[in-house]
Amino acid sequence: MKTLHVELGARSYPIYIGAGLLDKPELLTQHIKSKQVAIVTNETIAPLYLDKLVSNLAHFSVETVILPDGEQFKTLEYVGKVFDKLLANKFSRNSTLIALGGGVIGDMGGFAAACYQRGIAFIQIPTTLLAQVDSSVGGKTGVNHPLGKNMIGAFYQPQVVIADADVLDTLDDRQLSAGLAEVIKYGLIRDLEFFEWLEHNIEALLARDKRALAFAIERSCANKAEVVEQDEMETGLRATLNLGHTFGHAIETGMGYGEYLHGEAIAIGTCQAADLSKRKGWLDDDDVERIIRVFKKARLPVTPPADLDVERFIDLMAVDKKNVDGQIRLILLAQIGEATLPVNVPRELLELTLKSYGRA
């Protein structure tokens, strides 16, 4: 087992990474301070891991909330079902909420914990690669709205993140590839050596090689932790973690939540950001092709949906947390391994990318 730490003063917490961690109850129970525990999970994960988790909490008073599985259910309505359970069972302010699932469950569970009685303890047990390397770390929680993804939420740090590599054995191939989009992102924005390693090891990750997966998870979490420690509330550096996300969120919102997995949309968006970086004069054709190639190796889509025309795309991109005074601001690449802070992009350049990249 590897242990990383997110150093945030009083809000610091460990990230445990390794195999068989769900079989080590002490990793979990040492972070629970009262008898009342609520587990939030979904219909896919519950049959696989809920019983094991409940058995690890035999000395606690445990309630469970099982939500439908899918990005389309990441709404205030379904967070309300978590509040219903907490209130019906008279959960107090010193109780603990555990999110057992992928990024959707982690975001919803964290948001519920942040809101209930203005904040109760929260633990992340991520069960997808994407959640283990990205969304479970850093304290971003929230829900979607029909007009914009993740526009309702809070920064709320967990007590601990427990990333058990064994749960990836039950992850389907599409979800595994989706997680690799965020892994590749870390190499592109700040870790050239890691990007070069990925270029040669994507096949091993797709084959679920345990050693390769453990290395990729640890390296990704270390990168995420370093950024969050420097900029917890995303006033500067942390925004670089959103490379490709303004494009990608537009795809998710425009096509309907759940049509594209988050990682699939981010892969396309990152390729669009690379194209735009080239138009700004920062990348060359070889750089862009190199980026596209690694996403293709990861079995991820790299071209935007034909159903989204340029005007619709721009309208959707205008609903983004990085925008200021109506100006679309994007994270781009100064070079492979170095992202820019949010930059204003001339509309004509953005339109060129939206009209040209991946369009027949």
C-alpha cells in the first residue's frame, strides 16, 4: 500500500492506494468519529461491494442509500434522496457519509455531506479509475443542471480517500478507457515524463496490468495533490486541471448527460484544446498528432459529435466556471507537459477549431 497526503492544514487527509484495501477495515474505521454512518452508492456498485463495506462497519449504525447509476441522475432531486435518509434516521452533525462509487456518486455524496447540517464528515471510496485518479481527490463536489455541468456545488474535502485497485477488476472496458483520459491529462499539463511513460504503457493499462495501474494511479494522485495543496479553491493553478473540460462539458451537456462518459468527452475536448493551442502558435502539427495518438491508443474518441454546431457549442461553453464577464477562458497547452492558466481566446480562433477540428 502507498500513502499520499493532501496537505491542507486542518483539512489535510491521506490517500491510500493499493490492492485489497476493502479487506482492511482499520483503514476506514480510524477516520469515523461516531456511530452513525451513511453509505451512498448506486445500483451497479451495491451488488459488488456494499455487503463487504457494511460488514467492515459491524460496530456502527449503518444506513444505505442506493441511487440509479448514471450521469443523468447527478441532480439536486437525487441528492435530495440522501437528505431524506439522513433526516429520517436523525443523523447528527458528527455522523459520517461514505461515498462508494465512481465520480458521480463521489460528487453527489460529497455535496450532500457539505450541505447536511452545514457539513458532516465525508469519506471517498472510489470504484472507477477516473474517480481514483481525479474526482475523489481535491474536494470538488456538486451536481449538474440542464444548462451546465457541475455548476452547483461546493469545495468540501474528505477525511480520507481509499483507492482499492482490486475494484477495477469489475470495471468495464469503456469505463477503464474513460479513466485514462484524466490520467493522460496529468502528463499533458505538468508531467512530461509521465506522458512519455503513458505513450509506451497504455496497452499495459488497458490489459489491467496491476503494476502499471498502481503506478498510474499513484502518479496521477500525486500530481493532483500537489496542485490542490497550492490552490485549493481554484483561484489560479488548479484551473489547469480543467484542460479540455470546457469543450468536454459542452459535449456532455449538449448531447445529454450520459450519452458520452465524462472521460470520453474530456478526451475529445483535450484534442480540441490541443488544436486551439496550435492555432495560438504554441504547439506544432507533430505535437497535436502525438496527443491525438495517445488518446486513440487508450481507445477514446477524439472527434466531436456532428450534432453540435458551432453556435450551440459556443453557447454551451459560455456556461463555465472559468469564464469572467462573459468571456470564454480556456486552459491550453504552452507545450506538452505545461498548461497555461486560463486565457481569453479570440472568438475567431475558437470558431476555427470548432469548425475545422474533427469535422469532415
